Amino acid sequence: MRAQVAFEYIVIVGLVIAFLVPVWSYIASMNDQATQSLSVSQAQTAAKKIVSAADLVYTQGPPTQITLDVFVPRGVQNATIVNSTVWFRVYYTSGVTDATATALGSLQGTLPRSEGLYKFTITAVSDYVNISY
């Protein structure tokens, strides 16, 4: 009799585990997708925020300067400024996504690659906009 009760408990625990493993796996994959989507969205917001400030400074001309806080998300492996484009490349297990924004004028400067909140200084120079952090 005791062996039958023990066997039934083992079967019940096995069925619960067999049910929970796929559910946990599904929830974990949905969490990864949401995290990736959030980071790409944050990178796109960062690029747009920098370009928006650069456009404002560019249209006002020298010696206009703006200081702003920009959050760079996790997963950014490459952050560059090419001509008038701010470009964040975000890497994940599922692939690569680029978040870009294009300014009115020429841009020069550097962008951070590691996650965090950065204080950017955006300054109008004679024929370009300088971006530094």
C-alpha cells in the first residue's frame, strides 16, 4: 500500500514537471524577445534624441550648445557617427538590428557602446555639429 502511494506521488510530480518545463521555456523565450525589442526601441530613441538636438543646434548656428541625457541600452556593440547619421548596432542571439537617425547637417564625435545614462554635449561649429559625452 505504501509503495502504491509513493508511486502515485512520483507520477504526479513527474506530470507537474512535464507540464511546467514547456511553459517555463515559452515564458523565457517571450521574455528574451521583449528584452530585445525594448533595447532596440531604446537605441532608436537615443539616436533620434541626439539627432533632434543636433538639428536644433545646427539650425541655430555657432556657438549654440545643448546638454542632454541619453540612455544607451544593453546590447549595443557598435555606436558610430557616419557623415550625418547616428548609428547604433544592437546584437542579440537572434541577430543584428541597426537603429539609425539622420541629421540635417554633418555630424562629428563619438558615441558610447556600454549601457548607461550619458550626458551629451552637442555644439554647433562652423560647418558641422560636434557630439561628445
